[in-house]
Amino acid sequence: MTKRVYNFYAGPATLPLKVLEQAKEEFLDFADTGMSVLEISHRSKQWDKAMSEATNLVRELMNVSDEYKILWLGGGASTQFYMTPLNLQVKGKPMEYVNTGGWSTKAIKEAEHFGEVKVIASSEADKFTYIPEDVKFSEDIAFAHITSNNTLYGTEWGYTPSVPKDVPLVCDMSSNIMDKPINVSDYGVIYAGAQKNLGPAGVTLVIVREDLLDRVPQHAPTMMKWKTHAEKDSMFNTPPVFPIYICKLSLEYLKEIGGTKEMEKRNLEKAKILYDVIDGSDGFYKGHARLGSRSLMNVTFTMATPELEQKCVEGGTARGLVGLKGHRSVGGMRASIYNAMPLEGVKKLAEYLNEFKDENQ
Ligand SMILES: *Cc1c(COP(=O)(O)O)cnc(C)c1O
């Protein structure tokens, strides 16, 4: 086998080795069809089975009730930035957003094409270092929108904000979906690009409460309506077959290890190791996110100078710890430790960071 490194990139991101091996094994002959999953018709019964399994796994692992539809769509989470306001708009009612980072900012910009947007809380003035507390959405709005984990800045919501009755809460969970158990019934819509916690790039999971599907204006383009995809079980057109297949394998793996509860336990353990290194470094490493807002998924930190950070990134790469450079808009360093990052990788990184500090302080 070729040498594998520990991949700390923010997305696309590391996948469970077991999933990659299984995909490799089945690559030329999927479900005894004599064809690759890349070649098989999406109307075949073998594909139909795989796709229902993927959907059922989402339902089971997130405990999604029958009130919700589960969709597998192309276009990335960024497409949901405009599909959300398109599908949920209500004439005369504003849309309320909380701005906690780069992705929220982009979502807000898209919503502005559809009507009045109110940003009711934002941590922008403080470089997105925290999640606003006690966020309260107004009555009589079309919907409320949050981003549960902020990939660039390394912050994560520690609570679910309450919304007035009849106001659907929409959440972009692209970078922390299934990192812990959540209560899906708190949300009207959940969406997540697959490439951080679920699978490869190319598919976006959308979980939408069925009663919300009828709000979309009649004249909206067919492919842009959630309803179109809900009515055809995401087979209105050719779905992104290969990414969905990999998601299915990784969901099977998540189920096998004990689901989101076990995942949360592992994620807490992994994150604590790195935050302990930062907090125990006498200021050599400075965490970007405030205590109480720290992400389980993206650990962001800085050092005294960009030169030192660059040296640390390069030293990591030389040891097979890759992807540690922070996002260009934030700078510094970032270790993305999504569900599929093994504990072993985090321990190796902690060891390296401690050594680097000793040699360079
Ligand atoms: C990565 C990311 C996105 C963008 O996803 P695409 O699939 O590339 O469009 C959106 N939101 C969050 C929170 C992300 O982490």
C-alpha cells in the first residue's frame, strides 16, 4: 500500500480508510452488476437500493422523523445559499440571519436577491472569534438562518437558538454535520455539503420539513425547487451517483462505530488534545476562537509571526501532517479534525506542536 498522510485540510477532507478500501474493492464490479458504480444506470434496481440505503442511514443516524424529506442534490452548499431564500420566501416578510463567518456572509449576500434580510447578530467586528449568545429571532419572519460551524474561524454553536413558533430555523451544517447528536425537529431545514464530514465533494444533503415545500413560487426554475427533488426521491434528474455512494459507505461506517453519540465522544477527545496544547503553550500558540465558542471540527490558532507559522506548516508536511495552513482570509494555522480524522493523527499533531514549540520559543 502507498503511504498515507494525516490530512488536516478543511475540505475536501480525510475519509475513513475503510471506506476508501471498500470503494476500491467494489470499483470495477458494483453489486454484482459487472459494472462500476460510475457506469451503472441511476434507474437500475441496484442503484435504487444503494440510494435508499444512504437516505435511510441519514434518517437513522440523525433520528429524522417522517415529517422530513431527505434530498441529495448537486451544486454544493453554496447553491443552498440561494435555494433557501428562493424556496422559503414569504412576500412581505424579512429573512433573519446570524453572521458568524465567511460562509454566513456569503449566504446573506445571496438571500439579499430575494427580499429584505436582517442580520440580527454578528461577530464580524471581533473577527468572528465567537458565537453570539442569547440570539433571539423575531416573530413574523420568513425564516431564521444560522451556520452551525464556522470552518474558517474555528467556532461552533454550543446551543440551538430558539425561534418563534411557525418560524423555520435553517442551518448550514456543512462542516459539522453528524459530529454529535442533534435534535432535527428544532430545524425546518438542514443543509450540508458532503465534503467535510460525510463523503467527497459533489453532493449536498438537504433535510427539509415537508410542509415547507409548498412555499416556493410557481415560476421558480424546476431544478431549484426542493419540491421537485422531494417528489422524485432526488431522482428527478441524474443524481451525483458516485459521491452519494461514498456517503453511503461512510454512513455505514459511522453506524458501525456507534453513531453520532460515539462520534461526539471521539470528537471531544480529539479537540481537547489540541486545545490543551494551545492553552498549555504559554502563549506560543494563540487560539483564534474564544473559549465557549471553540469548534470540535476546526482548530484555529496563530503564532508570533507568519514566518514561524510557515515553518510550522512545512515541518508538519515533512512529517506527514498536511493541510495545516489557515484559510487565506484568517491567516495562521488550522487543523481540521472532522469525524474521519483518527485519534492517532491528532496525537501525532499534538506531539509535533509540542516539539515545535520547544525548539522555537
Ligand atoms: C465548505 C462550506 C460551504 C461551501 O460548500 P460548497 O459545497 O463548496 O459550496 C458552505 N458552508 C460551510 C459552513 C462550509 O464549511
